[in-house]
Amino acid sequence: MTLIMGLVTGMIFGALLQQAQVLRFEKQVGAMRLIDMTIVKFMLSAIIVGSIGIHLLADLGMVSFAPRGLSFGLQVVGGLLFGIGWAFLGYCPGTSIGALAEGRYHVIWPILGMLLGGVVFVFLYPWIQAHLRPLGDFGALSVSNLLGVSHWLVIAAIAVGAFFLFRFFEKKGL
Amino acid sequence: MSVQKWYKPYLLGALAGLLLTASVGIAGQFLGTSTTFPRAATWIIDMVGINLEHLEFYQVHGGSLTGAAFPDWQLLFVIGIGVGAFLAARLSGTFKLESLPPMWVERFGDRLGLRIVHSMVGGVLVMVGARMAGGCPSGHGISGVSQLGVSSMLALSMFFVGGIITARLLYQGGKS
């Protein structure tokens, strides 16, 4: 049952990504070149609705979750490495599979590259855990806990920020 | 190809947010994809008969970071992305075979070898970076930021900082 739900969730997500055109190389590199903000619009819209949805479920006591652990070493170094590679590929892990499915078969090379990266990570894993994780390791920490405010205030702030960003994108035709 | 309606990325993104909510509420699963790549890589290595089980990575969380975890929710989710994208592309007439990305060719020329080099370098950086940071634009970006995680906001910011700087270096002088 878990597997079937994974498949169905993936199919809906894949269809949404495809229809929003965020699977395309041009949209991904376009965002990094600051000439087409389609993927940012998609992501921020998903974040606003998703954060409202899951916090509503949490407040109703239906689910509980904790954010992923915060480590400055892991997220700053890992995030930057990801970003550098992302500009070379024009795809991220999720969109690569979708792009292959919409016929852009050149994405087979980035997919192979990422599989190779998976192997490299296996070998680097002990070093990363020993030397990078301890740098600024704070465990699971949410912005609302950090600031000591309601999660709804944080979500509202993100939504307002996104609204002005969206308005700027539409004005500039990005 | 018709021009994309301006509201489409917003509307479809909002639907992805609803999908995340439903997935968390019904299946208890946050959307994410990158863990499946090292799992698939180790699965393939096992298939070709190379034994790496002495490595620390294979012992973490009872081996759940390796191909031993297959089949799991996330593997089916990743396969589902392919199936869903394929169906949507065929039904909307936007399926298109492409041997190299046009924007890349415009900058670097019709050079498959160079594209493969970019893909290997970029692929290793992307996957090592994603697994090091603990997620990719779906796991950290959409799922993690929705949970208001400081780690996810930091990672997502770094994705774009690294991406914007590198894209500027790669594509400077290119047509915008």
C-alpha cells in the first residue's frame, strides 16, 4: 500500500512538474541566470500551500514532524556543491527523471553523473560525518522555535515576502 | 508551442503544496528524491557483483541508505514522477525528443563529449552536495522549507547562491 501511494503521489507530482514546465533545462538554468523565474514561482507556491497544509494537520494533532537537522558544515558546503553542480547539469535529482520521461533524453548523462555521485558519496560518508557535521551542529530547529514565535507568523511572513517577489517577477516579465 | 499562461507555475505549484499535505496526512511521507540515487548506485554495484559491504555507509540505519531499502516509498515516488511526466507530456503534446539542451548548445556548441564531461562533473557535485546537505530542491526545498526548517532554508539558499554564481561564470557572454 505504501508503495502504491508512492507511485500515485509521484505520478501526480510528475504531471504537475511537467505542466509547469519546470522539468526543462531552460527553466532551471534560466532561474540561475536570473532570466526566467518559473521554478522559483512553482517552489514558493508549493511551500506556501504546503506549509499551511502540514501545520494545519499538526495543529489538529493528525501528524507530527521535526525539521531536518541543522549543521552549518553540511548545509553550507553541501548546498554550495549542489548549486555548482546544478548549474552544470541544468537538472536536479527529481526533475531529471521527469525530463527523461518528456523526451529530453540527453538527461541520461546527468542521471549517470548523479549515480556516479551516489557512489562517491558512499566513500566520502565517514569523512563528512566526522569533519563536516560537527561544524555548527544544532539538530532539528525550525524558524519558529529559533525566533520563539508562532509558526503561523513565520508562514505569514513567507507568504507576504513571496507576494512581493511574485509581483516583482511579473512586472519584470521574469 | 503556445505561450504559457502567466499563472500556471503558481497554480501548479500550489497544487504541489496540496499534494505534499495529502501525502503527509495520508501516507506520512514528505516528498523527496535524492536518497534514491545512492540507493540505486549501491544496488547496481551489488548487481554487478562488487561487494562494498565493509564500508561504514552500508551499516548506517541498518543499511537503509543503500539499495537494500528497495523497494520503498521513495523509489516508487521517483518512478511515478517519470510515469506522470510521460503521460502529461504525451497528452498535452509537449513530448519532444532532444539530443542536447538547446540553451546549452547555443553557448557550448553541438559537442556531446563536452556535455558528458559537464554531466559527470555536475552529477557528482549535485549528488554529493545533496546528500551532504540532507536533501535536494524537493526534499529540502519544498518539504523542508514547508516544515520551516532552518536547515532547509539555509540549504535552499546555498543551492541558489552556488547555482547563480556558477551559471554566471558558465554562461557569461552567452545570449540572454
